[in-house]
Amino acid sequence: MSELSPEIQELVDKCDPDTKLAVTAWAISMIDDFGRDPGSFRHLIYTLMGFGPEAYVPIYSAGGMNITNELDYSRQEHLAKILRDEKITNTKLKAYAGLCDEPDCYDSVCCGTPTPDGYRNTCYEHKPDKGP
């Protein structure tokens, strides 16, 4: 589990709710930018976030390296392309790639619908009970 140093936790505890919200929103924005154009852990903290070497250990200890090692939004897109190109109908892989659960459809999911047979994740064309 990731750990914050007692000194950092003390600073966080002193922040008013608006400051915590602003800093959290800023950090998530930087992490989201990283997911769109991934690189190294150092790229995130030095280039995107603008910190110096003093930030390495505290952000690493908080789980930053775990995020940078795993976060790459293009993985899902690459998997979806393979599934489409190869016409792979494995429902678990299609779900992981965010593709419609209809067997021969490879459109992106945009609808989640509870049905008597279970929850469906479909494109608009295959949405259960979408009407005329």
C-alpha cells in the first residue's frame, strides 16, 4: 500500500476544503494528461507537474510509479483494433476493450442497460429497448 509521510499528511490535514479540492483537481488533470501521452514517472513529476528532484521520493512513496507504469489510455484502443481486425468475439475481451456486447458488433460502448438477462453494455444501435 502507498504511504504518505507524516509531514505530507500534516500539510494535507491543514488545508481547507477548497485548497484540497483545487490541488486534487490539478493533480488528477496532470495524471489524465499523462494517460493521453504516457512517458516515464520522471516525465509526470518533472515535466507535467513541474517539480524538481525533491518530489521524487514523496510522489513515488504515494504510488506515483504504480500509476505511470500502468496508465496508458491507448492500450484499450489497441486491443479494440485487434479485436475488430481479427473479428474476435470473446465477450470478456470485448468488454475490457469497451466494445459492444453484441456478437458481431465492434462499435464502442455508449449505453449500459439493466435487462432481465443481466446488464448489457452496447453501442446505441444495439441498446435494449431504445424504441423506434
